[in-house]
Amino acid sequence: MVNPGRMQRRRGGLKSQACKLMAVCVGGVLLISSGEAVPDQPREGLLRRNLQDALRRTGTLSGPEIDGQVATCELQPAKGQRDVAAATAALTLSKENLSVTLQCSGNKNAAVPEGLEQVCKATTTAAKVAECKTNNPKEKQITLKTLLGTTRSIQWEKTSSSENQGEEWTLTLQESDLPLADQAFFVGCDENNQKQRVGAQTECKVNVNVKARVSSVGGGNVVTCAYGKDSNPKPLEVEISTENNALTIDCGSRGSLYPTTESHTEYCDPRNKHVQNCTNKFVDILPTFVTSWWTTGPTDNSDKLTIPETDFPETDQQFRLTCVPNESTAPPGAKAGVVGKDGDESSEQAGASTSNCNVIVTVKTSNSTSIASSTAQIAAVAGGAAALTGFLVNSF
């Protein structure tokens, strides 16, 4: 018969041996794991050193720094990785400031696009210099002639160049180069280095805004409309008389005349700036009006109104003509100042980037011209009579 005490001691011994075996296994696993981790430590150190070496071999761009009409992008040797936030300031071209300068300062710092024969399209606010430089230039770049809609070619001028100091470029516009609507583009600077730069800031982007021209009235009652945010601070005013009996309104490629009827039989209320108030009939203020008074103007998308000298009204009359911008006129992501749902011009809403061109036309009565002419003749006769009387008195 087996002694119960002896069985108890045997079971305890087996349990002790199992615990020892388990401890040995766990220790082996930990030892193996630690042994595999050791070789990785030199590998991580090598990668870290390679990254630091790459940073030392290439530069870090800072800027742009905007000082008046000059933007400076500075390329400096990098001593290590640093987090430099890209600047968001921009240069502005306008009637008051027709010139801007790009300075790419630093060893081998060069302008982008190369040679600045074209500029980068500002299709989105997130567009990058690297994309403009390398990705399909036809899609990312555009000539200033095309962007601004000018008749002449416009080029940047390199004002200084040195491999050790970088490049400087200046763009100068004429007032006639200003576009019909606000435009934007960007240029930049990048290190002229075949090695890929891995610093925190790898490019310097300079945004350039071009403000549209102001709507104007020229000689012979020729109205040229523009649609920039600041192009139309107030309505233009034009007078048609028997002495100057024609009006030409040029809406240009960026806009169209409103109302849009081909015959132009309606006009807009001169006392109301909203485009929906354009259902008045010309025959109500000009009884002999016929559609043949309207003809095509000398340029594309221009119209000319000529009132025969025999058809002027008996009293002064007023009407309003409006050129409204096309939807494609507004820059990407901006609101167009066309017609709101309630007839309001959206140019008055927050964030609008275009404006309507309103022209208040006054048709002078034929009598006013005759009266003015008669008054001038009477004054001339009276003056002549007075001179003759004085001469006769002095003669005796």
C-alpha cells in the first residue's frame, strides 16, 4: 500500500521541475529577442547619420521676405533639419505699382520656372513650386501674354546673376497690360542642384496678384469695362447729344452686355443698380427707337448705339447699360460678382472678387443743344456790338 505522504512529496517535486523548465524557456526567448534587437541599433544610427549628411550637403530655403515690391528667397547651408513654415505674403501689381522684383539669394539659387519665360498657374492655393518645375510645364505654366490678355509679349528681365549669389529678376508692366479681371500667378526659387533636398522647407513660393484695370470712358464716348473687385467704385457717366450722338460699350472677352437680348430693345433702370431691373423698353423714352440703332462695335464683344440727329427726345432721358462678368472670370475658389438669387450684385457680398460695370447714359434733348448754340450766337453778337460801339465812341 502506497504511503500518502510519499505521493504528496513526489507531486511537489514534479511541479518544481516544471516551473524551472518554464523559467528556462522564458529566459531563452528574452535572450533571443534581445540578441536580435542589438544588430538594429547600429542600423538606425547609420540611417540617422545619412539623413544628417544629406541635410549638410543641401541648403534650406527661407522666405519669401516681402519688402515693398521685392520678394527675397534666401538659400542657406543647412546645419541640420529645422522646421521653417512657408510664408504666405504676396506681391501685387496694379496701376499704382507696375513693377515687382524676385530675388533668389544664395549659392546656386535659381528662379522657377527656369528663365521665367512663363509663370506658374495659380490653379489652387496649394499649388507647389516643385510641381510647376517638373510636372508637365504645359499644364502648370502659362505666358503672361495669355494670362493678362495683352497684345504684346511680356517678359521678366534678369537684372543680376551670379552662381555664388543667385539671381534677381524684375517684371515691369504697362498700364495697358493690366487685365480686365483680377489675376494671380506664382513664381519661386529653388536650389539648382541635382541632389534631392530633404530639408523641412524645400522651396520658396512667391504669389503675385495682378489687380484689374479700372473701367473707363474714353474719347468719342467709348466705354471700356473691367471686372476686378476694385474696377467699378461707381457707375460711369456718358452723355449723348446731337453733337456726339454715338456710344460704344466694350464688355471685352471677360463679360457680356446685359440685358442679353440680341436686338437690345430693353435697358436697365438708372436708379437701381440691380441687374434684374433691366426690362424697360427703349421706345418708352426714345419713341422713334429702332433696333438698327444698335450695331456691332469695332472690337470683339463691343456694341455701338447711334441716335440719328433727328430722333433726339424733347426732354432729357436716362438709361443704364451693364456689362456683367462671365463665371469663368473669377479666380479659382473666388465668388463672381454677377447676379444673386434676389437680383443683388454678389460683388457686394463678402469675399466677392469681381464687380459689374454700370454705365449711366444721359440722352440730351435736341432743344438743349439748339438753346446752347443760340445762346452762344447771341453772346457773340452782343460782344461784337459792344466792341463796335466802343470803337465808334473813341473815334469821335
